[in-house]
Amino acid sequence: MLELINRYEHGFVYIPVILACREKGLFELIKKKRITHRQIANTLGANTGNLQVALTMMESLGWLSKNEADEYSLKDNCQAYLSIPEEILYLYNLPIESYLLGKEKPGIIKNWIELSQQQWNINDRTIADLLDGVLIIPIMLGLHKHNLLAVDEDKPLFYNVTPHIREELSRLFIAKGWADKSLIKVQKHSQKSNKNKNYLCLTDIGKCLGQRTIIKSISLNCFENNYYNLRHPKIEDLRDLIALETLCWSENLQVDNEEIYRRIFKIPQGQFILELEDKIVGAIYSQRIDNPQLLDNKTCTQVPLLHTESGVVVQLLAVNILPELQNQGLGDRLLEFMLQYCAQISGVEKVVAVTLCRNYPDYSPMPMAEYIHQKNESGLLVDPLLRFHQIHGAKIEKLLPGYRPKDWENQTCGVLVSYDIQHRQRFDGATVEKNRQTKVKLTEDIDEVVASCVRKVMHQKKSFDAQRALMEMGIESLELLELRYLLQKKLGVEIDPNLFFKYGTAAAIASYFKGETTERSGEVSEVLPKPEAIKTDSGFSTAQLENGVAIIGMACRFPGDADSPQQYWSLLHDGIDGITEVPPTRWDIEQYYHPEKNQPGKIANRYGGFLTEVDKFEPDFFRISAREALYMDPQQRLLLEEHWKALEDAGINPESLSGTETGIFVGIAFHDYERLQDKYYQEQDLNIYFATGSSTAIGAGRLSYFFQLNGPSITVDTACSSSLR
């Protein structure tokens, strides 16, 4: 019975995905040759995460198989996808709710009911059940929403609908075995006698169907592109995932390298990694177990032994997001994706996790068993990590003493949380108006409302500054979830999760809701000279000057102490050679110099072009940690320094550009610093900062982030010609 209902529920989600895959040529592509997930995504231009869900759907239907090389191939029974009528998509556009409320002409689903009774004129029973789901799920949702379905058997089944609609629905429910006529004894309140009546009542399967709440929200278009990619890990990702683990957890809470290897080698289908620009910046891990009770009296090092491929419970093991990107809501998206993914896996009944508390020491000596249920005035759990799960629809179950023996801050306890994935609802709190408006009308001062909400989610040790980036005030993905909820409640509008990525300060957020965003290209011109003030002695017309490109500020660093355009011009004017002997501050040339060429470990040249004070970078000024600065390519450091100097040379206050559509275009090349680190550091010393610090693609992004610019941010790497672009 549950398998049949699952097919109905899955059908509502599967059918449009299957048709989208058919339209995009997915099946024809796999039919030609064995092909990997990544190759499919590249060929079809698909989002890797949503494509993975689609492929998992096809696997669960038994249409696809995957070999050890992660290459997909079609099975013989895959031809069933050809029998799905494209017209079924019309059902998604029918006004089912209005029909149930009597606002539409009777009969709009009559033909669909007849097709369902005829098993959609196809021989494949599974496909017929999936198609039934497209019809019945919106009907059940509408009946539930408007209280039109009697489930207590003391009144007619469809007692609140018009006779014509009651007749159509009764015919469908009886034909499918969801209802039958029963003799019900009904006691009238105005009489002492009882009266027997024939009522249409739900059968057992009908009751089960009626009690299930459908909340799946997977996008019907699995080919919608996002700015990040999701995929299963490969063994080649091990090094990056170990580095990510090191950055995300303190040493006493990190899992060892063997455990990460176990996860991605033995159960890769249970893990997902999140990529930005082909760099791994996030990961979520899981395994399957038989039941949550097995976690009692176990430690985190023992739970890997509980994994079984036939387990009906998915245990989430960890969610890791690169710390400097935790202001982008990626952890929220990664967990939400995983929960939806698990809801599509046949045989999975529940998802659990053993999380920990982040702020329990601040509430000591309160008993931990009491703390894990402690809520604030908004109804949210006070602990950020527990709140993270609560917002995604989790229930806080209990403490698991001794689960993490080295987690002394939490008294070695873990906190068991569980998700009923078939009835899960995200925690929404107060109802908000579903719109995307920018300007909000409030009697209160919006600046103060936003500031108050930000202060509530900030760590007590940080100081508030409306102009400072949220992340720099200690507000990361966990706090952003609460901030989004608080602002929705206060302002009465739904907030897109990407808002904080685009408007990263309290001042910018307030300006957005006041309709005062500075996303106007004309705003940049306010810091430039007015056209009428420009003299045209050069012979150019005013129109030419208005539409031309002007260089209004410069900065440079060249060998020979040429640290400004003026010094560089003097060097050229006076014929000074910027090439010098190797300074002793760089290295001892006597150890490496040999007058004869091709000597092992020696160089035959004592001279080179050297920049001065390359070790004088001030990371604090650019809001970069000393640890991250250590792994940054000097090219990135110089970009920040010289950009600041160029603005000074132009007489432009950097703050005046904040929030404007100012573009950053960087020409950058060569990876010398990356190769040096790779050569001289041990593998375990290379972390995610090494990845971001050595990537040329990060160059323009660092400038845009630091100066809070919303225009294009493009890095061009064409080797030696990069400077000409």
C-alpha cells in the first residue's frame, strides 16, 4: 500500500522531469554510449545538482545502470519513457483548487478521470501509477487545504463540494479503490434515535493517501542553471575534502582521513560536494542505517560500522562549507537539497543526524538536556546549529551522551535530530506576504529594524557597524537563516536567500528595503567631473568626451623602486635600468650562482627584476586573516594594494563606489607562487586558502568583494597577452 502511494507522490514530481529529460535528449544521449554525469551535464548544459536528482529518479525506476567508472547506460525496460503522453503536463496548469471550490465549469477533469480508469491506455502499471499521481496529488492537496474531505466517517466523503464535482470525484475514488460505499450509523444530535445511512467512505489505502501531506519542492525543471554545481565525489577529490574538513572543524572534532576515504569510496552515492568555479567549497556526507536506536551508546568513531545499503534511515554525518563562504547560504541549500534527494530514494523512511551545540558554554550551568529545547521570543531554538536543523523541519529528539568523546564543550554529548521526510515542513514562523518587492512601508525606521535584527543574530563579542560586511561581524550561514526569518517577520515580505550575498551590510540591506539601492550605472558618474566642466582644448567634441573612456587614476609597481607612475616615468626618462643583482633580502645568491650553465641546482645569472616591500602587505586593512594571506599569490595582494592607490590617485573615495555597478576587469597570468607552495609544502599543509589564494579567477572577485561593487567582475588569463585585454 505504501509503495503504491509513494508511486503517486513520486509521479507528481517524476513525470515532468522525465519529459524534460526526454525533450532535452537525455535518453538518446545515453543510448549512444556509456557516459558520466559530468559529461551529460556538459553536453546538455544542465545544472549538475538537479541533473543528479533526475538520474537518481531514473535509477530508482530501473531505467539506468551505472558501472564502476560512474558511467550510465540504459536498461532494456527504459523504453517505458516513450509511453508517457506529453499532454499530461496540461494537468499542472489546470485550476484544480478553483474547480473544487465550484468556481470552474464542471467536467474539466472528466476526460482525465476516464484516462485514469483506462490505465492511461498503456501496459506499464508503474507508469500508470505515476500518471495517476499527477492527477490525484493536486486534488488531495486542494481537498485538504479547503477542508473539503471528510475523513471521520460521520458525514459524506465530499460533503462540501457541489453535486457535479462530488459525482466526478466519487467515480474516480471508487474506480481506483480509494473509497467505497459503507453502511454508517449516524446519531442525530436533535433526536435520541440512531439512523443508518449509506455513505461513501475512504478505504484503508484512501485513508493513508488522505493523511499524507505532500511537501516536495524539487524544481520541475532539472535543467535550470545555478551559480554552483552539485555532484557525487570521486576518489580524486580526497585531498580537497580532507583540506575542507581541516578548515571546518577544530582538531578534536575532525574525522580522520580514512573515514573521509570510506565515505567517498564505499558509498559515493550518499555524499555530495558543492563546487564554485570548479573548486570544492562544500560537502555533505551520509550513510544508511537500520534504525536510529542503534546510535544509542555509540561514539562517532563507531557509527561507520552501522552502515548498510538496505537501511531505511539516512544518517547525515556532516555538512561542511568553506568558512569564508558561509555568508552565502550554501549550507542551507546543501542540506535542503540532500533532504529532498533522500525523499526520492526508494525505501528510505526517515533522515536523522547527530549534531552538536555551538553556544552551550555560554549558557552553562544550565543542564544540556534543557538547553537543547531552549527557544527565543521568536520561537526559534537559541543554539544556531540546532536552529539550522529546526528551520529545515527537524525535531529535536534527545541527547546521546558520549557520542563525541573529545567534544568537551558539549560534555561529550551529541544531539539526535530527526526528519520525517514525507511530512517535513520548514519552520516559517509568522506568515509573510509572498512577493519580491523592494520598497517596504513601515511605521518604524527601516534602518533601525534591520540593525536590530542584525544585532540579535550577532555574536556578543563583535561590535555592530552598519557599513561592515555581515561575515566580518561573525554572521555566517547559521546566523543568516535566523536573520532572514527575523527580517521576514518584521518586514512582512519573503526574502530571497541570495539577498545577503548581494547586499552584504546592514546599510545595504536597509537601502534595498527602502528602495534606495544604488544599482544604477549613472551613480558612478557622480564621483566623476561633470561634462560641462571638461575643457575641450584637445580638439575632441563634448559628445566624444562624454562617450569616450578616460583614464582618471593610475597606480603601478615595477622593478627599480618604481612604485608610482611618477617614479616609473622618472626611471624611463633618466634611462635607469630596473634590473639589479639579487637582493640579500630575497635569497643568498652565492649559494645558487655558478658562472657555468647547466650546473645541477645552480643558476648562471646574478640579476633580475625585483619589486620592493612585497612582504609588507597588511591583511587586516583588507579584512583578510593572516592565515589566508600566507597562501595568497602576491599578484592578488598587489591587486588590492594598487587598486586602492589608483582610487587615491583619481581622488575617489572608495566608499562612494560601494553598491554601484562599477566593474572590475583584471588581466592576470602565471602560477609561480602556486607551484612553489605545491613543491615545498607537505600535502597536509595545503588547505582551501591555497585553492582560493592561487586561483587567478579569484583576483577580480577579491576587489569586487572588498569594495562592495555590484558590476561585472571578470578575470582574463591569456598568458603574456593578459595585460593587453
